[in-house]
Amino acid sequence: MRINGVLIDNTFAEAFPMKATRLIITAITPKWAYRAANSLTGFASSVIGCGCEADIERELPPEETPDGRPGIAVIIFAMSRKQLIEQVSKRVGQSVMTTPTSACFAGSHSDDQIPLGKTLRYFGDGFQISKKVNGVRYWRIPVMHGEFLCQDTTGIVPAIGGGNFMVMAKTSRLGLAACECAIKAIRAVHGAVTTFPGGIVGSGSKVGSKYKFMQASTNEIFCPTLKGQVKSMLTEDIGSVLEIVIDGLNEAAIREAMRAGVKAVCKFGPRKGIYRIGAGNYGGKLGRYHFHLRDIMK
């Protein structure tokens, strides 16, 4: 299969089950809502070393937020319920509650609830006030700028992490230009996020290593500088490989995000240095979800 001259490898992305919650962060202006959301999602590119994976899903106009103020929706992913509880409490407490004029609400609704304001209320040192509105409990926590309003709990939902595709290009500059356009296209898909810096991975990994203490290591068969030393997956014309990893709330969101991203990359074509699209997998032995590139792009 070729799209605009770009070869689509006959392979698949292998993804894994995760747990996730969606949060809505609001503030007095879009700038301050973004500041809180950007801080919360910092150092959250991979569960391998960060404890969670998180990113901004989209901006929300006042008519889509619980308090009628500008908002940002973020999604946080973890490998277990316990890890998600820990990361949500720390990140909302340290990054959202500390942001002037901020508030935080549940953006996921399910029977499985985890603490949000229920834990953070203790910062109020006994001065916090509980209030129920339409059966939903909120906490008003007095802080120096005024008060921090936070919903009592947020829903936890099954999710998927590790949908991906690889962009094989002539140079890193050309590959990066195409990937930046892919990220813009993916951001239009609700329920999917790209958690690495700028949404693009420059050091894609494989599971395991020659060093027993390493969980993951460089994916040498896709490293251009190692073509002469390993059984490389790259042809001579490929000088750079960039990866886009996608987490989503369901399979449909990841499929749509992959389709949108690959389509955007392929518009550049070989004339602009884009030669192939591949995907990362482990032979189908580790991840429950398999996203076949050619099926997605039919």
C-alpha cells in the first residue's frame, strides 16, 4: 500500500490496557486554565519512568464547563487503579490547586470512582466546606487567592495505551515537519492524546535490554546510525525515524487518531523526504490491542 507515494508497511501497532480518568480544569481566563493543565501534564510522557501518561485533550469553551468558565480537558493514564489514584492526587494538588483562580471537575463518569476533592479537602485544615449540587458533592477549600472548588470524585474508565506509528524520513528536519502536522490532526480527535513532548518521540524503545536493570532500551533496528551493525529495518535513504504514540479512551479513538496522523504525514510524500510509515510491536505477544496500519488506512 502506498499513499501519495509513501509506503505503508504491512505491520501493526501493539497497545496495552490501561486505566484512565478525564479531568476538566477551569480558571478565570484560558491562559490560567492552560497553565494549570500544562503543569499537571508535565513529566508524564511514559509510565516507564513517570508513573503515568497524561496530556491536554482539548480546550473547552465556557458553555462546556461545569462552572461556566474557560477550561481545559486533560486525560491521565496509568497501568493500575492504585497508580492512577496516586498520580491524580499529587498532580491536582501540586499543579492545579496551586494555580491562581483554578477549579477542577470530573470529566469521566462511571460507577468506579476515585478520590479527587475527597483527598485534597484536608488542605483546608478544617475550614473546607462540602456542598451537594444535583446529587454531586463538591468541596470549597479556602486558599489565599479565594477558594479552590473541586469535585469530590472522578470516574475511572478502561483505556488503551501505546497506539503508534513510525515516520521514516530522509532527515530529522523533514520528518519533524511532517510529524508536527500529524499532531495537529490528531488533536482534533476527542478521546485520544499524545503524551510525549510535543507529541513526538525521538527515542523510540523496545522492551528489555542487555542490561538487566533496564525495562526498555533503544530500538536499534530503527536507528539510522546502526545500519551497518545490526539487522536494520531501514533502507539507505532513511536518515531519521520519529514515532508518534497515542493513548486513547477506546479503540475507535486510537484508530481515528492514527488514521488522521498518518494521512497528514503522507501529504508530504517522498518529494518532501517522507518515505515510509511503520509501527512498533512485539510480535503480538505483549499487548492485547493490535492496530493494523493497512486496515486503518483503507
